[in-house]
Amino acid sequence: MRMCELLVGLPEVRVLGVDDVAGRPLRVHVASLLDQAWCRECGARASVKDRVEVVYVDLPCFGRPTRLVWHKERLCCRGRECPAGSWTVVDGRIASVRAVLTDRCARWCTIQVGRFGRSVNEVAADLACDWHTVNDAVLVYGEALLAADVDRVGAVDALGLDETLFVREGPRHLKRWCTSIVDVSSGGTAKLIDVIDGRTAAKVSEWIDERPEPWRDTIRWGVLDMSGPYRKVFDDSLPNATQVADPFHVIKHANSKLDECRRRVQNETLGHRGRKDDPLYRSRRLLTKGHERLDKTGAKKLTSLLKAGDPRGEVRMTWHAKETVRGMYDCDDPDAARAFIDELAADMAEPAMPVEVRSLAATLRRWRDLIVAWHDAKVTNGPTEAINNLIKRVKRVAFGFRSLRNYRVRALLYAGRPNWALLATITP
Ligand SMILES: [Zn+2]
């Protein structure tokens, strides 16, 4: 094999030459090695009718975008009265019919975007081609990889459901939601199993009902944020799984009540929404921080801001409620946790409490068994949240996700941990 062929690294080609025009992609000209070609219809010898040049986007070469110019023979049959007509040389190892990228370039794009989470724009710039060319390749090869990777989702002990905002659409920025279905079994790293359109109970139930029964039977825990629809999903479709309210979301809910209280008190005392010099407004970040994360200065600042902006001590009380809810997770024993939460909810429901604290008490009561179940399960959607962060990253680097198909494939390639070794074995 000659040096050129070795460098180009494609099977059975002859390198005809390289065009190098400054500022433009390198053009590598190749032709297939075909000593003899035979008609597919009648088996007679075929002869070369003419040649066509087909240009493909190929891997960057020596740091430069590169085009592969394939000089394809158009062949025709020599047999008289044969219906074969003429045809062009096809070699899927180089590029499939109608492809814009060479096969190896499409696989490379899939790894860059899918595995490493690079943006489609960035990869398209490396190749000097357009966004759609790269995105289409990632979709086609990515979906084929996911389909081939039948062992990707194994037995699941704890199944987490989490809603994700995946795009704001149209001039009114309507929110479109999807549901992330995640393996959050303890001991493992969370793995994104699938992404489905919407966040309604019916849609998610449908997905679960379609799984094989033995798989569903191994699920012991159903982990959810504090949303009614997902509770219904587990009630309907996984009735034997114990439901667990995710601690992350319980605390998040307490924090949002605290926020609500701060804004109400702000409004009642100053008659306007928070401005940057208002003491309560200035306290907002300190309030949602865990107390153990406040240093001396922070704690002192918080005390003085509340003294100035919270005359009836309502924000302070809600802050205490939030911190006590967090404290519930320090307790290791389920029975003690149940007693703790009952007592806490009773205290918080007292008429003297701010309305936000009373509302939090009602939520704790409604979700009590699911909150306590965490003390047995010790599983959390916290990792799901990490996956959502990965997804956010993917979203940020992407050029918008109009279609769920785009979004789903990208998220699964990035956070679904497919077996990348299989990529070499698939033919989309
Ligand atoms: Zn023929």
C-alpha cells in the first residue's frame, strides 16, 4: 500500500490527488479499486460508462476541514438485451447512498456530540459544513446505537420520574415539558432510561405498561417529586413499588414557601415588590442557604436584615420551618422520622403560624408516608437532578431543540450511558 492510501485510511481506494486551496477545505480525490465489475442482473462483465465526482464531508485532516471527492465509476452491462441499464459504484464503508458525510465522519460526529456533549455548531465548524448535516448524522447513528444497545437498561431497583422543561416554543414562549425516566437504584450512578413527551400520568403510565412484566416486577421503589401526576403513575402502573418523595424536592418545596412568605411580607410592609436595597430582598439568598453553610458574617447579616424587614417575625418562622424540615433527613430511623414529621406538621399547623408555614404543614401531612419511605429506601432523585443538569448543558450548547426527537437522542447519548463500543458495529 502506498503512503497516500495509508494516510487516507479507506478500504480499497486509490488516491488520485489532493487539492489544497488556501482558506478552503482540503480536497482528497479517490477512486474505488475495481479491477472487474459484474452485472448484478445477468452476471456479464460490466464496462465503465463514465465517471462522476461525488463530494463528501470527511474527517478533518491535519487540523483542516476536508472533503472526500469520490470519483465514482458509472457502469453498464455489456450483455445484450440485459435490463440492468447503468449503475454507480456503491461502498457503504466509505459512504452510504445519498449521504452528505462519509461513514467514518458521521460516526465521529455522533461521538463528539453525543458522548462528549459538544455543540452541533462547534462540530459543524470543525468540518466546515452546516448544522443540519451534523445533526442529522447524530440522530441517525445515535438512534441506531440506542436501538442496538439492548443491554443498556438492566434490572431497576428504584425508578425515578422527573419533569424537565425542554423548550420554550413560539412567540409566546410556551413551555414544553417532558418526563425523564431514570434508574436511580442506590449503589449505581443514575442512568437516564428514556425521555417522553409531556408530564401527564397517562403518557408516563403508557410507557411503563409497555415494559415487560419481569422488568416492572423488579422495581421496589418509585421516586418522585411532589407532583400528583407521578404519584398517580406509580399508583396505576407500579402498585407494588413503595413510593418515595425525593428529599431534594421536599426541601425545594420548603424553600419555595419561604420565598413566598418573604415576598408577601415585603409587599405588606413596604407596599411594593422587592428592590435591591430592601432588607428582605437582600436576604433572599441567605434564607435559602442551609444554616450550616452560613458563616458567622452571613448569619449575622441575615439576623440584622430580618430584624429590619420582618417586623412580625414571619419570615424568620418560615425559615425555621424550612430548616427543621431539612433536619428531618438527619434522622436515620423511619419510626423516629414518622414521629418527628407528625409533631412538626402539628406545630406548623398552629393558627399563629404564617400562612405559608401552615400550607407547608398540609403538604407534609399529605406526603408523609412517602417522605418517611425515604428513610427505608435511601434513594433520591438527586442524581436525576444531576442528569437534568447534564441535559441543561446539552440544551445550552445546542442550537435550540424544536423537536423532542432531537432532544431525546441527545439526552440519551449523553446521560443514558450507552455502550459506545457498539457504535463500530452498527449500520444505520
Ligand atoms: Zn447484465
